[in-house]
Amino acid sequence: MTQDKHYILAGVMGWPVAHSRSPAIHGHWIRQHGLRGDYVLLPVPPARLPQAVRGLLALGFAGCNITIPHKVAAMALVDRVDPLAQRIGAINTIVVEPDGTLAGYNNDAYGFIQSLLDAQPGWRADAGPITVLGAGGGARAILVALAERGAQDIRLCNRSLDKAQALAAELGGPIRAYLWEQRAEALEGCALLVNTTSLGMKGQEPLDLPLERLPGHALVSDIIYVPMETPLLAAARQRGNPTVNGLGMLLNQARPAFLSWFGVMPEITPELRRAVEATL
């Protein structure tokens, strides 16, 4: 590699990318561990993505995160894709290997599962049926992660049934597509409910989902982190369900990426959470 081993450079590549909280997360860890390096914003329009990705080595980067809208397109631009990322069909991390080749990974699956375990250390994917709302990029990583952890019954509800059916057919295993109109019915007997749609995000309309059929012990997860408590999470908490917001997934997916670039596996501390929450 051509980079200065004593100064490590990484970043996040997307379009737009100014809203990303990743610089706050990685910058905190860089300072905490006394490392020489930086993590920067890399605003790259889709037409320039090939030059940007292939230019990481020449610019001395250890790698970068890949965010919307590049997670799928970037797969074709790296030299090797990790098998889990291949199955998910998207990457969110690129690592410049010592021989100069580029490897693509998807740490969203790890980040999601770890966020659940942080909230409930005894959580198991096979504890009961799971309902997942949405069939976009976030859903792909979560569905694969849940299936790999042993989920037996995953009920996938999406506003476009065709998209849900196509995703269920592609990923296979325990995933079955449901009509969006069946979303309340799909909560019957569930042990976990996951919202991967944008409904409930700041500036979006709230998710319309009656929770009467959801068991009181079911864990409710929303991968949105702005706001940290969406209307769905507020309604679930009020009826006594344990909840997990999207901040845990965001923080946890960053950990293996930081390790691959900076050589340190960082921890999620209350100080880090406060620093990121202050940007929300």
C-alpha cells in the first residue's frame, strides 16, 4: 500500500453525505485511542463512483464506508466481496488490503444483531415469529442476518407486494411475503417486530400500524435514529414492549469497519452515545 502507515485516512462515500453521523463516531474513536488519522466526508455523485472507488488506493485511504445510493453499485467496483455481503446484495464498507486490492463488506447485519443483543443479551432469533416491515436495502441486511441466526418464521410486509415477493424468493429460507394490508395480522404471536421503512423518520409520515395483536413481550426495533424514538417505538413502549432504536445499529456497524482500518476494535461508551445524540 502507498499510504503512510502512521497516518490513517478513511471516510464515508455517498450522495448526498453531509448528513452522515459517521465522522462524529469515527472521529471520537480516533481521539479516544490517540491515533493519527482522520475520517472524512466523500460526496460522490453516481456518475463518478467508479473513479472514486478505484482512487482510494492512490489517495492513500485505508478504506471507506459506502452509503446511499452507492451500496449496490459499489459491489461491482471492488476486487472481492465478502460472502455475507454477496448474499445481502450490497456493501457498506470497503477495505484497501495490504496488496492494494479492494474488499467489500456489509457490516449492517452485524450492527443490527448486536443492537438487539445490547438491549436483550438473551435474545434469540428462533424465539418466535418475526415481522419485518419494508423491503429496501436495510431490510435485505436484516433479513439475511435474522435467517443466519436461526429465525424460523419471518413475515415480510412491504407497501409493494411484488418487491416483497421478489426479495422473499431471492433470499429464501424462512421468509414469506405478506400484503401491506396484512401488517397488523402479521404481528400475531410475534417475538420481534422490525421497521426498516422510512415511515416515522423526521419529515416523513408516521407508520400506521395497530399493535393490538403484538404480544406484550415482543421486542420492537426501528432502524430509524432521527428521531431516536419514532411514533412506533413510543406506542410500543407505552404498552410495555421493550424497544430498540436505530442508533445502536448505526454505532455497532461502525465497530468492525474501524477495526479493519485502524487496527483497534472500539467500544460504544455512554460518552460516544452522548456525542452522537448531540448531532441528532
